[in-house]
Amino acid sequence: MTAAEILKELKAKKYRPIYFLHGEEEFYIDLISNYIEDKVLSDAEKGFNQTVLYGKETDMTTVLNNAKRYPMMSDYQVVLIKEAQNIKFGKDKGDKDQDPFAAYVDNPLRSTILVFCYKHGKIDGRLKLFKNIEKHGVLFESKKLYDNQVPAWIADHVQEHGFKISPQATALLAEYLGNDLLKISNELEKLMINIQKGAEIGVKEIETNIGISKEYNVFELQNALGKRDVLKANQIINYFAANKKDNPAVVVLATLAGYFSKLFVYHCLKDKSKPAVASALGVNPYFVGDYELAARNYPQGKTMQIISFLREYDLKSKGVGSTGNTDEGDLMKELVWKILH
């Protein structure tokens, strides 16, 4: 089941006896568990029928003792286990007794909604224990998005809240906030509070409400390099050199490596129609024109050379293979000069 399907069931008051939420991406684990914690029981019912336990402070025996209780003056009780990654699952090797959690999973109490929030990792869903959870409940893996999936996620998330967002603004947010959906969601929440419902979020709104500068960011550096705008590219890289903490070389190099790698893929495409390019590069069709221009400015041979430069300066920034100055700012200036010439 997807997160949307789980939430749809919950909103329809169709509850499962076990929800095991695991994975690297916290956003969906919190989204589902927070809904259960906030919405399933009324405020009056929560006092007797809602228990929140923390993995560092509890064990499976305590969890199961709570799960086996019957609700008081309510159809359901909720037992929520946060930080469940700190609980031991399964019996010790050589233990002849049946695993008590496995026994509970085989016959869970239908009046209990038992929720495990297992973050920063995933369990082995092939194990019989977790396969059995799927028979009676929900086993949901919350996966990290790939970087090229983030812009579409941002656009969908904004639309769900009754707003629109421009492709430039979407790309800027994705570039600066990465694929941490919780962080992106929090920033968008702050932004949407300050603009009118239904309005379009543009770069100006992001700069004003979130504090990401349009003029001096790695996305603008990428654009300046793609256009071979020497003046603008040097203005930005000089700003980065003076503000190294806010613009670390590792972020700049990773972004430019991704950009020029996509440009190399563009050169290799036989079908250079806008839909084909957008699909192959994993970008919004709005940005295909930028790659067309960059391809004219950087032929395939030059693009390969730039990718080689990026690898070289990544190593130099880490102190590998550098015989002279290793100051991040100076290295980045030197790199930009080589890209442009």
C-alpha cells in the first residue's frame, strides 16, 4: 500500500490491527502515525485508550502487554511505538520458545491498533514475521526519493494544499533542500501561511519567505555556466568563496556534476524532442531549452572534459592530489575558469 492509500483507509475509519512503518524517509512514517495519534480516538477516549511508548525506554514484553489490553468505553485502543528501531524483534538463536511477537502477529487483537515507527533503516520484509504482518495489517516502507523525483513531489504537495508553484521555484527548492521531505514540507508550510490561498509560488516568494537567495545560489551558478555567462558565473563563485559555510564545495560540486552528467546524456540522445529529453534527463519539460542552449555552448567533447575537471576538483577539495592551494573558494574559482574556457 502507498501512504495515500493507507491514509484513505484511515479517513474512512477502516483500521488494521498492526501498522509497521519503516524506512529511511521519516516524512511518511510521521504523516501516517501522526494521523493515527491525532484522529482515530476522540480527546475523551485518548485518556484511557491511547498509549505512546518509546523504543529506547521499553521492550517487546511491555509493548505486547499494552497491545493485549481491551479498550475502555471505546471500540479501539491505540498503542504507538516511536523509535521502534531500538526494540529487538525476533527471538534469540537457540531459544526453543515461540517468539511472543510472532505469536501476537498471527492472532492480533482486533480492538487494538498497534503502530510501530521504525526509522532510519528498514527491516527484511522477506522474513516470515514481517510477511505475516501484511496478512493482518500494514507493512509500509517509506523510501527516500531520488533527487530527480523531488521536483514532482514538491509540485504535487503544493497542489494538494491548494496552491501552485512555478517550475523555477520548484527547481530552486529541490536544489537547495535536497530530498529531505520533512524539511521541504516544513519550509513549504511556513511559506504557504504567508501567501494567499490559490496563489502561485514563485522564486520571489521563496526568497522572501524561506531566505534562499535567487541571485547567489548553486542553481543560478548552474544557469550562468549553461549560458556561458562569464560575468554572472564569476560574481556567484566569488560570493561562494566569501561565504563558504553557506555554500560548501561538496554541494556545489555535486550539483554541477549532476548537471553536466545530464548534459552529456543529452548529447547522446537520438531523440531530442522535448518530451524525450525531459523523460531521459528526469527534468521538467520547462528546462529542456536550458539544456539545448548548454549543449550548443559545450559540445560533447568539452562536456566530457568538464566532468573530468569536476572529479579532479572533488578530490582536490578533499586534499587528494593537490600540490598547492587547497582553499575551497580558490579551488572553486579555478574550476569555474576551466569550465568557461
